[in-house]
Amino acid sequence: MPTLASYHDRDLARQILLCAAERDPGNALHYLGLGDLCFSEGRLPEAKFNYRFAILLAPRDARGYARLGMAYERSGQYRFARTYYRKARFLSPGVTQYGFAIQRVALKCREDVDNEPY
């Protein structure tokens, strides 16, 4: 099933997500969707804002932390990215992609990956 961020009509996707967020402001998924849309458009500050808001609404959901980590990684802020990937891995230890992401940004930070806990 495609996400709203993958639709070709991004304005329509944005309108749908904003309307959904207005009707159900406590649902973090709307803000994850808005963040994904901004991320896919390269609007990283807005993506980070929406991911942070999703984290405020659902602090025990690893997806917000992982996506915020992706936004920081894309913007070259690898230490921040690693912090958020670690939080995502802590909340969802069974998701192996988070461990790979931590190793990837550790390499970009020129740190020793062998010292990273798995």
C-alpha cells in the first residue's frame, strides 16, 4: 500500500495529512506522514519538526526516533542521527535496521564501530 508521501500529487497528500491532523491532533501517525512528505521533498527542517512532534505525541514509538535519525543523517548531522537511532533501537530492539543505521553513522563520524554495542 503506498504512503501519502509517495503520491504524485504532493499538494493533495499534504492537504489530506493536514486535515487529518486537524481532526485528530493527538495522532502521531499524521505527523510522521507529514514528516515523510517533507523528507521526500528535501525539506529537512520541516521534516525534523514533524518527527519531533510525533515523538512528543508517542514517545514510546520507535518510528519517530528512527525517522528523525534519518533526517539528521541526510543533513549530515551524524552524531544527532546516532542518538535518535539508538533511542529507536532501545524501544524496538528486534528491528535490525536500527543497528545497521547506528553502524553506518558511526562510520561517518569516523568512530570505531567495534565499540558500538549491538
